[in-house]
Amino acid sequence: MSQREVRLADFPDRQLIFGAEGGVVYAATRAGKFYVIVDESMFADFLGEDEIGSAESLIQIHEFSSASERAAFLSRRGWSGP
């Protein structure tokens, strides 16, 4: 697993996996790689930029080389996946 410097908009076909008051989790695939996107940018409404930085800083994109690696990551966190 690695974290990548990409944007949420780079995954237009992402699938919602989990949602809660503080954020959402998506699964996506792109160019033969598998991704989990953790978007907590909803917190930006509650906190000031001086506390968190930009809303983009609240989005984590994790890259996996296989669907099974991604599924294991989701399972460890209690999220179901595709």
C-alpha cells in the first residue's frame, strides 16, 4: 500500500463503500491499480483553514497493487468493499 499525490476528481467512477457524519470512503480502480479514498473534507466546514489547511489535506488516497490487498485493508478497518 502507498499513498499517492492525486485528487478525488481523478476517480470519477469511484464507488461509495462507507459513509458517516465525518466523511466517506470510496473504492476505485484506475490504470490497473486499486484504490481506497478516505474523504474527511466535511470536517473543513467545522474547522478553520488555520487548523487543518486546505480541504484537500483531508483526503487520503491509498493505492494497492491487487484487489485482495485493497479488500484486506478495508476489512481491517471494518469497511466492506467491492
